[in-house]
Amino acid sequence: VFLGQKYGYRPIPAEILASEFEMLRECAKQSPDEVKLLDEWYKRDDNFVPAWYVLQPISSIFTNFNNKVSAKLLLYRT
């Protein structure tokens, strides 16, 4: 039995159309923490027409993500 694997791995989108992203933010407005996460991980790119929100690389949020020296560094943001 394959539970929960009907469609396989479904990653979050790397780009979201600005109008759709604004709808997502509006739906998440009741939870300020969710809006904060959306704003932290997705940045608006006006170089596209129409504008898009682009997922930021993990190393821009967790600067030590690729540091293999110490696993403890993964927990800290800088």
C-alpha cells in the first residue's frame, strides 16, 4: 500500500504569479506568522511582465545551510 504517494514528490513552486501570490497573502492574513513566512521566502521580481514572486534560495535565509563543519550551525540564522 502506498499511502500519501499518489502523485509523488510535489515541491513548492519556485515562481508564483504576483496576482496569485497576493491572493495567497490575503487568505493567510488571519495568521500573521504565515504572512511573515511568505514575505520572507518569496520576493517580488518586477523584471518579469507580469510580475512574479520568486522563491529565495535556502542559503539566503539559513546562511550556514551548506556548511558541513557543524550541524549546530544549521539552527542559527544570521
